[in-house]
Amino acid sequence: MKHNQGVTEGQRCFLVVDAARYNHEDFFREVYDYDLAPDWCWLFENTRLDSRKHAGPIVITARVGDPLWNGSVAGWFQDHSVVVMTTQLDRDEAVYAIRTNLLLSLENWGPCFIRPYESAFLTIFQACNPRAMAHWIGAGNTLAWPSPSPGDESEWLYMEGDGVGKPQPLSFNQPQKFEQVLEWARKWPVIVHLPEVRGWSTGQLQGRIRELWKQGRPCPTSDRQLSAILNQPVETELAETHL
């Protein structure tokens, strides 16, 4: 498969795969077919969701271009069920921010289970607050994930980490602006198939959503309202909100 520019052949990486979307027996048979002794763990291990770890993703150590990558990642890519992190950190350090942010307290919604490993969330997080996301990923690390793009295709998106070092989780208490990120993420699979955005690039669509988010415009619930608001002119010179 074609590699995203954020990952290169032979790089050590961790694959966060939403195994709960698959029959576990079939899923693990496939993993062990490509690697007789895979190094993996449950993402929810050692978190407040540990008792439900079998209902969550797994984290597999791999290398870009190895048999597991070549045999399985293409299928997970099509299902939008895999996130790739290239890093020199050990596994627990690499996924620390993801694990820490599985549960957040939101201004209006209260305590919520968040899925920070889902491609739609990552796509909108990158669009709305790339600075916060870069610190969340951590310096020296790269995150890559599949995303549907306007039309019927999917593509790899990626984000390089930044900051003072290891991944920095978001604060436990999050404002309404973060709730709006989640609302836009929930509608992303619908947005990319709207007739009005055909011909747009993913970057253009992310940019438009970022402008609307910075203005505090909530994500509409209906397709007609979505189409209308995405095609309205918006002001762009507003201060960035830090999550």
C-alpha cells in the first residue's frame, strides 16, 4: 500500500486498532497469521476503563512495511479503524495521552467517554486546534490515520508532534469549544459526502470547519444546514482557542 508521507519504510510504530469493531476470534487469527509472537496490549489496560478493556482497541508493536503492516493495515485503513504512531518512546509513554483522555469532563455534557483514537476526531482536532494536537502527540512523534475525503475515497492524514517532549494529555475539564470539536467530528463522515463539497480537498474542508469553529458556530444537525453553513463566507482572523 502507499505510505503516508508521515511514515517511512522500516519505521517502528504502534498500531492502535479498534478491535471491538471485529469478531475477536477472526481478528486475532489474522494478527497471529502475520506475526507468530505479536507484541500487543489492550488500550484500556491500567485506565479507569480497565474492566472493559476487551471492548476497546488494542495496541500492536510493528514496523512500517513488515508482514503485519502489508497484510492487515490496508484492510484496517479501508475501515478507518487504525491509527499509526511512529515514535522512539516505549508503548506506555507513546499512548499515554490517548489513555489519559479516554474520559473527560465537559462544560455542558459533564463526564464523557471520548474516543481519541477515532479518525473523525483526529481529523477535526487537527483542523480546529493543531497546536494543542501537536503537544498531545509529543515532540519527535508522528500520528497517521485514515480519513474519508470529499467524494468516495479515503486518504492518510498525518500530524507531527511538537512541544517539550512526551505526549501531553488535554486537561480533564474541557470547555464548550471542545464539545463543538466532538460535534463536528460526529458529522465528519456525513460532511465529506455532501454534494456541495465534491471537488474540495480534505485540507480545504478542514480549513472551513476550523473557521466556523473559531467563530463558535455549532455544527448543524441537518444535511441542508450543513451544506448552507459550509458555503457561507466566514471571518478568519480570530484568536486561537487553547484546549
